[in-house]
Amino acid sequence: MKKSLRICLVFFLFVVSSQRSFAQLGISHEIGVLVGPTSFFTDYGERWNVKNNLNNAGYGVGLVHYMNFAYKAECNCYATDNFFNDHFKIRTELDYFFSKLEHFGPVAAKNNTSGELLRAMHGQTQTFELGAALEYYPFSIRDYTNFGYMFAPFISLGAHYVYYKPSAYSDLGSLDNPKNVFPTFRDGMDFKGGDTWAIAGSVGLRYRLNYVSDLAVEGRWHYYDTDWLDGLNINAPQNKFNDFVFWVNVGYIYYLNF
């Protein structure tokens, strides 16, 4: 938890300092909040089982900051028109994800010892993430800001530093007792948590609400450089990928310098 508080502090200091520093370079700023459901693709249940993915959905909350190069804060005017200024923004953000995790799927549904062990195991995981991304708008940011059109699609790609903390228990007793653990997981459990990196890619759409604010809808993928996000990392043929999250969020974006 101390590490997550440090992440929050770093993000806050970055936003405050960047607003002062980059304003002198003719860059304006936007801030916003994102919220929506997340689907965790982990070693709980069968990864591509629809019921498993829906039932293991959690939630995510994000605080975002944008550097807008199309509008100059120092003079309240548009910047010199060039391709980068008119089609790119830099986004920094702080995200929090949480989900409870259960085993769903054909094996867990069976009325035998394996099914009982899986159904008795319950877990959860949470992540704190600090990162940045380059956001590309195929249509003109300048025209969109000036109400030339009401919708602005975008795509983005970035990287996040991640602190994660999983936990788990069994209705049958301690998970330190192998008799209470599904055989595949006996040598693949670690709930200490830690830190890692993630690649974040998204596709989204902004809607112009008024002169100083937008509504945003986004679908986001976070692929982590670890398979321990949920505390499980099994050595099995079906475990081909690290953990990842799909996040659908709705956001409110406010323009600070307009």
C-alpha cells in the first residue's frame, strides 16, 4: 500500500509541474476521470470461456492528464498547424483495477474432487498503474476542438509501471495444504505480489460536450510482463500467455486552459 501511495504522489507532482512547465512551451492541458468494468484473463478458470470472463469481471478507475499541442495556453490561441500538433496528444494516467476471481468452466463444474477443489478456491487481485501513452487522432484535433465535428476517434499505445497484489483462500482450509489445492496449482502459487510493466493499447471515441469538456468511451488492453498477477502461474500447455486485462471505460475530460 505504501508503494501505491508513492505512485499517486508521483503522478500528482508530475501533473502539477508539467502544467506549469509546458504551458510556457505553448502546450495546453486536459484532465479527466475514467471508470468502467474490467475483464481479467488469468489462470482462474478457462481463459477463453465466456462465462469465466464475464463472472471474473471487476472494475477500473483512472485519473488522466493530456498534453494538447494544438492549442497554446500562453496566448489562448491555436498553435502553428502541423501534423503532430493536429493529430497527437500525450496522455499520462494513474489507474486502479480490482477483481474477485473464481474458477469457472467445464472442469470446475464437474461433480468430482477436481471440481470441488476448483469451486472451493476464491481469489482477488488489484493493481496500481502509472503510465504514459501516445494518442493518435486521424481527424484534425483543431477542427474537433472548434466544433468542426462532434466525434473524434483515437487509438493509443503506451507503457505502464504496475504494482500488483493478489490473494486467495479455500473453503476447504489452508492453501499451504496440498490436499486443498487443485493439483495443477500446487507448485504455481505466489501471493506476495510485486511490480512489473504492462503494454497498454486502446481504441476510443470522444464526443464534444461543450467548449471545455468531452465525453470519452474507450476499450483498452493491458498485457503484463508477468503471469503472477493473480498469484497463479501454472506449468501447463494451456498456459501460453501472461495475464492481461480488457477494460471498457467511460470518461469525462475537462480542458484546463480554454
